[in-house]
Amino acid sequence: MTIDIQTLIGQRPHLKDPLELYDKCRRFHQQITQLLSEIKPAETPEQAKAYPPKIGAEISQLFASIFGLPGEVIEPLGRLQEDGKLDFMLLPTGETPEPASLPCSKDELAGILFLLARPYFLALQESFGLNGSQWQDGRCPLCSAKPALSSIIEGPKRNLHCSFCGTSGPYRFIGCPDCGTTDADKLQTILSEDEPGFRVITCDACRSYVKVLESPVLEEMTIDMADLASLPLDIIAPQKGYRRRAPNPISLKDIE
């Protein structure tokens, strides 16, 4: 049985702010579940794009109320959704619309769009059910995102986990999912005594890293909560010159 957020905050009070932000993310997802259930899913993942324009503004307003965003940010996003000009499927590949008239940077916009779009991606995962599918070339089989999280299961085998849609699937046990290198001299491990059950695998070929969760961790936490519980490792790895290739559940990617 997984623990709840308040219990995790009690265990890790230094993570109170990010965990409370994640609680808002979950609330946003829960409140638009009914709207999403009324959406006819795309027939194939390739046809998926964004929320239907007719509910785009409603979703934007709900998003603004939960996350406390000002109107000058959310209103232009609502109009873009109403006009069908947002394509969420570009986000996992690193493409972000230019901020244009929005009072935020491109990185800030990428974070906002990730939080706004994530319920859409999770709904896609429920529709197409690609959990267990092989991650070819280290990319999510549903949305093509790079992984930032992996888990070790009996075998031993390794699963990769998508930060966008939540799809999980096998990948070869040894090798960097970002650049594909299997050169053991390029792959290193970062451990922290303060984070039992977690470690980081770094790649000197592409300077990326992937966090690793041991099986017992996932008996206590969801993938999202485990990602946030191990947030200190996302501070240690960048200090050593490595970069995370996908955001965590609260949109953070480059953490220093």
C-alpha cells in the first residue's frame, strides 16, 4: 500500500513545498477527469494533439484557479487552446511555443504547459495502454519522451518511466537511454546515504543522468512520489555536470 502525500511530507519535511505543489497537480487532474472522460480519444497516438478547443478555455480557467496564475498568462493560453493552436505532443520532444505576448520566459512557459498538459498525456496512456511496450531508442512508445526515471525489477530487468504520460516499459539493462552508449567506462553511479533505495546512473558520453528506483521503493510510493522523494539527487547530479532529460511531476528539469 502506497503512502499518502502528508505522510511523505512528515518523513521528508524538507520537501514540503514541492510535495504540496504536486498535491495541486493531482487536484487539477482529479477535477478535470470528468471533462476528459467525455472526450473521444484519438484513434491513434499520432492523431493526438491537445484538449478539444470547446473545453480549452474552461480547463485553462480551472488550471489558473488551482495554481494561482494571473490572467495575463492564462488568458492567452486559453485563446490558443480555443483556436486549436497548441500541440501538446511537441512538448516531449523539447519543442515549446515562443512566449510571444506572454509575460514569461520560454522555460517558464515550458513548465506551465507541462503542468497544463499532463492530465491529457495521462488520459492518452489510459486510452492506448502501451505499458509494458519496449522503449525503442530509449524513447516512450506513446509520446516519444526521453526518460528521467528507471526501476529495477526481478530478473534483473530495467523499466523506464515516462514523466509525461506515465507509460512504463522495458529497456536493456546496461546502457544510456539518452545516447545509447553501452560503454561501461562512460556509465557511472552516484549514491547518497541519505537516499536509500535510490541512485543515479550518469553518462559521460552525453552528460545525461537517469535516477534508479529499487523495487522496495515502489511498494511504498507511486512513481511520481518516488521521483519527488528523491529530489535531492536531482540537485547532486547537476552539480557534477549532468542533466535530466525530462521534467519531474511538478515540471522541474534543470535543478541547481
